[in-house]
Amino acid sequence: MQESQLIRIYQKLGLKKGDTVFIHARLMSFGKKFSNRKEFSEYFLDPLLKVVGKSGTIVMVTYTFRYSSFGETYVHEKTASEAGMLTEYLRTRKDTVRSFHPFCSFVAIGKKKYYICDDITRSAWGWGSVFQKLHSLKAKCLYLGMTLGESCSFLHYVEQMYGVSHCYSKAFFYPAYKKGKLKKGPFLAFVRNRKSQDYDYSAFQKHLKKKKMIKEARYLSAPIQLVSFEDCFNEGIKKLDEDPCFFIKQPFYITE
């Protein structure tokens, strides 16, 4: 019963067979009680896999902040995701593929998983990154138990493509291993200058809603949203051209 209800919600939002779907999730918002994380994750993932079918692909980011913040060694096959329950569940499935980046890796399942995760560049959000591939595939972003106003990793890619002043490309050289072999840095990430204010995507969400580019539903009193990366990119570039600090709380520029 619950599976069919979620299938209807996903379809009503606009998901269909063959779609490439990137997920942001906070599953605890739904308040469901399960005996283990696997059961909780599959409750939301299995209906989605049925909707996109064998020709579809599902992607999530598997951030590893201990590497970037504390220099903890990254082991590609073993280092756990720090981006939430569903991301770690996907990472540990045998039918998924993980892209190699010791700070900003991704996990994918479905038809285009190898195209998305293999042969990426050193840049977390730049050209040749997973987000650049997702943009080229006109992927859709599904929010489960949270909203775009709270988080949107794709907008870091938009900022890098535009070239905002409050971010810079930081190089990481901490140890990173894949298949037992040391992979030499640098590994690049477009990060916000710590002197600038935090991100605030609420105004961008309001803008997209006004243009009817966000589709919404509620399930167990928690939000579900769907937005296309193409809309996020095009509208994001426009808003940054109006105000290069549009995504942060207060203006911040590096002038020297």
C-alpha cells in the first residue's frame, strides 16, 4: 500500500521511466520506525527504482568530510559516506558504482551509472565532474523529507561555472587509495571562503516556486520536491548575474 502510494507521488511530481534522478534526503523527517537502516532506505528507494525502470539512473553524493576537514585517509572501497543514511546504504549495495574523489564522491545505480561515475576529473564541481555530467543528462533532483531551500549541492557547480568571488578552488593532497594503490593529488573542491556568510537558498527556492519550476507533495507530513537541474542552472546563472552573492546571506567579495 505504501509502495503504491509513493509510486503515485513520484509519478505525479513528474518522474518517469528513463529519468536520471539525483536525491537529497532526510528520511528521519518522515518519522517512520523500522528495524534497520536497510529497510528504511528501501522503503523510499524501491518505489523510485520501479518508476524510473531499468533505463533510469539514481545518484547521490557520498561526501567524506573527515578527509577534507581532518586529513583522514580515504579508501575508496571502504570509506563510509557522511551524507546520510540513504547514501551509505546505496554505497554498500553490490549493484552500485562510486565515483573516485576523496572528498566529493558519488554513488549511482542504474543504466548510466558507469557513464556518470567513471572517468571524472579532479574537480568536485567543475568541468568533467559528476555534476557536470548530471547537468548534461538533464537530471532531476528529488528531495525526500527536505527542500531545496535547505540544501542544493548542484548550486556549487553553478557557482563554479559562473565564477563567484566568495569561493575558491582548494587543493587536497591527503592520502587516497583505490584498489590498494595510492592516488596522488591534488583533488580540487570549489569551497566557500570562511570569512563569508553561510549559504541561504530560501530566496532561490521562492524564485523557482514563483516560476512553477518546483513540484511539491507531502508524505507522512514531510515534504517531497522535484526540480530539474536544467532549471536550477539556467535560473541560478541569471540570479548570480543579478547578484553574485545571491546564494549567501550577506555580500562578500575578494577584491585583492
